[in-house]
Amino acid sequence: MTDRRSFLRGALAAGVGGVAAASVSGAAASEASARPLRGFHGAHQAGIEEAPLPRTTVVSFDVIARNRAELTDLMRTITDRARVLTAGGVPDGAGISGPPTDSGMLGPEVPGGNLLVTVGVGASLFDGRFGLAARRPDRLTAMPTFPNDALDPAWCHGDLSLQLSARDEDTVLHALRDIARHTRGAAQIRWRMDGFVSPPRPSGTPRNLLGFRDGTANPAPADLGKLVWTPDGGSFLVVRLIRMLVEFWDRIGISEQEQLIGRARDSGAPLDGDREFDEPKFAADPIGKVIPLTSHIRLANPRTPQTAGNRILRRGFNYDRGVDAAGDLDLGLIFTCYQRDIPSQFEAVQHRLKDEPLVDYIRPFGGGYFLVLPGVRDAKDYLGRALLS
């Protein structure tokens, strides 16, 4: 039986040269130069500040490494594979009798500049296995069950989170296969949900599967320093897997739908405005005559000085899992959000949303809390270095 740490070391060595970043050329180089995505290195990880790409997968892993040294090897391997996959290039050739170094599903040359990789760690990684208990941030806990949740343990929590986003579904799947292959023996998938972002229709913020625009009121880039980034360059991630009971939703009138949300479905404007990005005038409507006091946008973000610090950077992705055993459509939302402090931001919002009328049409069933690690600064750095060193 192959020793797991030896396997990881071999994977790490293969990762350094498995896809030569310097070999990007021809059509792949042209494609990469035309894409505005940032490179892999930076103070923050990619995939947070950037606008969501059309395809994504959110994956939770259980770490099965036996000790801290193997965990360190695992994080180095994930870092190397992310660095290689985001750069693109031509995979090394296989040995005479060895398996191919790449799945080949993207062809003989992996396109560069079309992948975002975001990695986090869950509270369970800080148990007694790796000597990290004293290093767990106080704000990182297991996600609790909130009122109106129907959480399935099989779809909750995890030691590591991985989000892969790209413009094309095969790019996401190629990256997931690659990382899963190179980390085999040290981590295994706990749960995974694939998602997509619809194009703007006809313009503005993309829509969720209830037909409403999702993410209109996100903070401005200038506010991310005080709302999203921790002092070391990380962030706290909340993932919520939310099924949308679309058969029931589709049976209610458009006026009732808009009252539940607080916005016009077609334009995305607040019910007291004309355009999507108009600011709701809650103070001028204290009894909720125009925008109900129980509407989603009013509860989630009351626009008061006292709640300004509760704002989150929301990223939503639609999912489609076919049909359930009863023949109902299994559709919904992969809700992700980033913040500096989960209790004073996401949880404060969540408590305000308790028993909102919209809960009759949605069912949260999974997800978790994760600490998104600071970015990788250079070729010698790796994800989690400050935590593990």
C-alpha cells in the first residue's frame, strides 16, 4: 500500500512540472491575454472580489491526513495544482507505462486565465488531529441550525472548502479531477454542489431561479476593506445550500412575489423606485405601505446607521439537480457570502430574516462556515503557511 505522505510528495513534485506555466503559447496565450482575470498570486485569494463566472463547483473535503506534516504537504499540493491550473499550458508527457499526467478533457493544451480557485478551512480542522486547536479563530465555528432550516448532516460542514469557477463547465470539472487526483490519500470529498450564473437578462445583475436579480445591494469595492477582508488578507465564508420550492412559487401572483422580495421582478428596482440600483426609501415609508416591513430586502438590509456594519459580500449561484423522488424539480441557490466577522454580519442578517414570509418557498439544507485563507504571495508561498508553520 502506497504511503500517503510519499504519495503527496510525489504529487507535489508532479504539480510543479505537471503543466508548464511557461509553455502557454498560440491560441491559449491569445485567449489568456484577452481575459481580465487576475493571476494566482496576491494578498487575497481570487474568486471573492471578482464578478462571479458562469460555472462553479463548491466542494467540501474531510482531511484524512494522519498528522500535521501530511496536512502541510496537502496544502502545498493544493497550492501547486491551483497555481498550475490557473496558468495553463501543456501537460508533461506520461511515462512509457504510467498513466497520463492530465485527464485530457481540455485537449492537449490547458487554457490559462480561465479559472478561479478559492480555498478555506472549517472549524473541524482545528480539533486535536493536527495540533491547531489554539490557532482556531474565535469567529470560526461550525454553522448552527437556524430557525426554518432543514439541515442534512451529509451536506454540512467540512475540514476544507474549495470553490472552482470558470467560464466553461469542462474547465471546472477538469480542475476538480486534477486536484482530487493529486490529493487522494490526504483528503476526500464530503459534499459537492455544481452551480451556474445566468447571463444578465436583459441587463444588470444576474437572476436567481425565482426570477429576481441576486446581489444588487453588494458593498462597493471601496468598502471591502472594512467589511470583507481580515487584517491578514483572508475572509470568512458562509455557504448555504438553499432549495427553492419553485412549483409553489410559480403558483403565486407576480404582485405577491414582488411584495415578498421588495423589488420589481422585471427591472430589479425597489418597489418605491424605478431602476435596479435606486436606494430604497425605507425612512419615508415607516409602516411599509410600499415596501412591506417583512419584505426580504427590508429585513436583510434595513439601511440604517446601526446595520451598516452588517453588510456582506453576497455571491449567488443557481443549481439544478434534476428531480427528487416525488418528481418535483430540485432547483435552488448556492448562497455564498464573505465578511470579516460572521456573528456580526451574516448571523445578524440571518436573525432578522427569521420567519420572513419567503421561508414558505425556500428550504436551506446544507452548507458551512469556513475561513478563507490569505492569498499566496509568491512562488515560495503556499495556502495556510502562516497557520501551519
